[in-house]
Amino acid sequence: MEDQPQLLPKKRGRKPKPKDEKKDDLKPLGASPGPRRSSWAHSQQHAVDEKYSQWKTLVPVLYDWLANHNLVWPSLSCRWGPQLEQGTHRNRQRLYLSEQANGSVPNTLVIANCDVVKSRVASSEQIGQFNESARSAFVRKYKTIIHPGEVNRIRELPQNPNIVATHTDSPDVFIWDVESQPSKNAVFGATVSQPDLILTGHQENAEFALAMCPTEPFVLSGGKDKLVVLWGIQDHVASSAMNQATEKSAGSGGSLIKNTIGNGNDEAANGSSKIGPRGTYSGHKDTVEDVAFCPFSSQEFCSVGDDSCLILWDARVGSSPVHKVEKAHDADLHCVDWNPHDSNLILTGSADNSIHMFDRRKLASDGAGLPVHKFEGHKAAVLCVQWSPDKSSVFGSSAEDGLLNIWDYDKVNKVKDGSPNAPPGLFFQHAGHRDKVIDFHWNMYDPWTVVSVSDDCDSIGGGGTLQIWRMSDLIYRPEEEVLAELEKFKSHVLECSKSQPVAEG
């Protein structure tokens, strides 16, 4: 059992197959037997396909809008960028994702333009009709950056979402001004793009734990060296980049990131500036898997790792933990998020299939602490948790079971007789992915809109799936409002039916 948690990073970082590469597991008669899927694997896949078919029939009822985009290569991270245009029926917005290739072509950071359909615009026929193997007309690639290694994690700078940080299989963090970076063709042998900044300080590879500060241009990272590292990039970001997120076309000027050499920073071999850390924090006993800033403070942050610990830090009081929950879960912790509406609430997700919610006011001075609630609805390791920007009590969680669950902790003690089997707090389940949901991100500009990506290597032969979706507002709005609207709609239908002539048979 102790070896099981070590499998996850290997799965995340393995070289995938493109979706159009055919599997050839069956050999000609007389040949030595090759690898075949077990009957158990076939039955599991049949169950997944059956559940997906059931879900697809319900799409016109459950969703206000959904776009399905086929990916040739899996994406390990997806993030919304700045909004570019606002239209009558749809808004245009940047979208960041990665392409994790197998060596035949380079790994890339992709900047796409996405047309987000506004609420109550799409018809039920449009919502339900999509082809799983096709690319969506709502998503169009705008620029490709050849990334030095796999793109394991993408995070945008809140002060200007045109500036992003990426994690790869190395100790360094890369900072990119995606608008000034030249677009390149992702072909074998293509020259690797040059980051605008390189953040150094880790002693071993730092692959997944990455966060940007909401209040100041600070970057936080964790790695296999068991360290949490903090950087400040404010001296390298031009003042025009702060507090604005308007579109800046490539070629209209230089990078918003200044290539500043000096003040203890060394120049990288490729011309990028290297920045050393503001602080290094030691307290974990194993790999740090995720980090998060307090939404209202650049000096407070938290981290989780394979040592099953949740640690709270405060840079103002030193490099030692402020609180350390030694046994936050019964297995490795994969993800953490800090509530942007209530700075006391922190979510953690684990390989034990559960999500725990902690209240930092209820952590003892000796570091002990129990979650104020455990959310148990996934059947496999939880990979990502994120609070909703639209309602303080709502959050999402995605897992290796292929599900993206939406929870509301205000509903935990309001389970109705009609849904006795539903886990407390769970009120929506997105089942549009047929393999593990690696990452997802709530949209800050279009309420209740989510982008999510899955790695489809195990289920449908390679590649990945990106989906952009928004549940029907009848699901999350106050019950009184919904009932009043339905009653009004019922009256409207009855009036219309009275005015129509009766057809004679």
C-alpha cells in the first residue's frame, strides 16, 4: 500500500500517445501473445462508456452551454486568460493549455482564443450535438510556444493574466509574457522558446506545486526537495503590466517583463534573467505537491505533500511552519486551495479519494487539527480542488475516476429525502470526461463557467479532451427563484396552448 502513492507522478509525467495512433495489441494467429487488456479492464471500460452515454443524453437538460474539443495530445493543465472582447451573444477570451507529446513533436504551451457563449443563449439542440472526435469551433489556437520540457502546471498572474508561470520536470519555474513571445511551429527539431524569466532556488525537480499571489506579483512553488520557495517578480514586470489585463498584440512592442540583470541576479545562458528566491521554507518530509496563497495576504500561504501534511506558513515570522497538520489525510495530498471569500477555509484533496475542509481558526497551537468536514464522493484519487469565484460555499473537485464534482458546503446538512444516496454537499456531477480529469479552472469573467481537461490515454487510445461547460442556472439558483420561474413558464405554456387551434384528426 505504501508504494501506491508513488504511481501518480509517474502517470502524470509519462509519455502519452496521440489520439490518432492506433493500438495493435492483437497479433496474428501463431504469434507470441502480446499485451492485452484484461476482461476486468474491458468491463470497466464498458461501464465508463455506458455512464458517458447516459450523461450525453442528459446534456440538453443539465447544461446551459457545453463545448467539446478533441486534443491530439493530453493537456496536464488548463487556465483562463484575460477577456478580449464582449459581444451580444458571446465573449472572446484567452485560454491556456499544454500539449504533452511523446518526443515525435515538442511539448508546447498553447495560447488559444475561446468564444464563450453567454448564459441562456445556446439552444438545447446546439448543446447536445457534438462530435467527440472533432475540434470545437469555439476554440481556436492563437499561438504556440515550444516549451523546454513538459508543461505540468500553468498559472496566470492575477495582476496581468498575459503573464504566466509554468512548471516542468526541472528545478526551475519559467515566466512567460505570452503576447510578446513569438509563435512557433511544433515540429520535430524546432528551437525551444526562451522564457522571459527563470526562477531558481529548488535543489531538485519541482513539477506540480505552483501558485501566483492575488495581491502582489509573487510566485510560490514546491518540489521534490521538500521545500516551498517564494519569489517576487515585481522588479522585473513593467509598471504598465500591473493592474491591467487588456489584449496586447504580439509585435506591438516589447515584453512587459523587463530583462533586468543585476541586484544579485545571474544572466541565464540563453539570455533570460534568473531570479533567486525571497524565501525558502522547510517543513515537509516528502515531495510538495501543491501550494496556495492566502487570498488577502502575500505573506501567508499553505502547502501539501506526499507526507500527508498540510502546512500553513507566514513569511513575516520566519521560515518555519505556523501550523502543521501532520495527518491531514490517510494518503498523499495532491492539491490545496484557499477560499477567496473566506480566508479561514482551506480545501485539500488526496489519494484517499476524499476532500477535507479545514478552518485555520480551529487548528491547535501544537499544529494538530481536524477537518471541519470530509467530502467523500470520488472513487479514485482527487487531483484538483478549486473554490468557485461566484459563491463562497461552492467548490469543484476532479479525480482519476473521470468525474468533476461540484459541492456546496452550505448544503451539507440539508440532504432531502429524495436524494438519500448522494454524498452530503454534492449537487452537480460533470461526467463528460471518460478518463481522469487532470485539471479544471473556474472562469472569473463568465460566472459558473468551467474549463476542464482529461488525459484519455487509458480509455480511448490516447490524446485528451478539453471541455468548456456551464450547468443550467436552475440547478444552483435559490429554490424559491427557480420555482417561481417554472410556475411562470407553466402559465405561459398554458396561455399559448389556449390560443392555438385544436388539430382535428
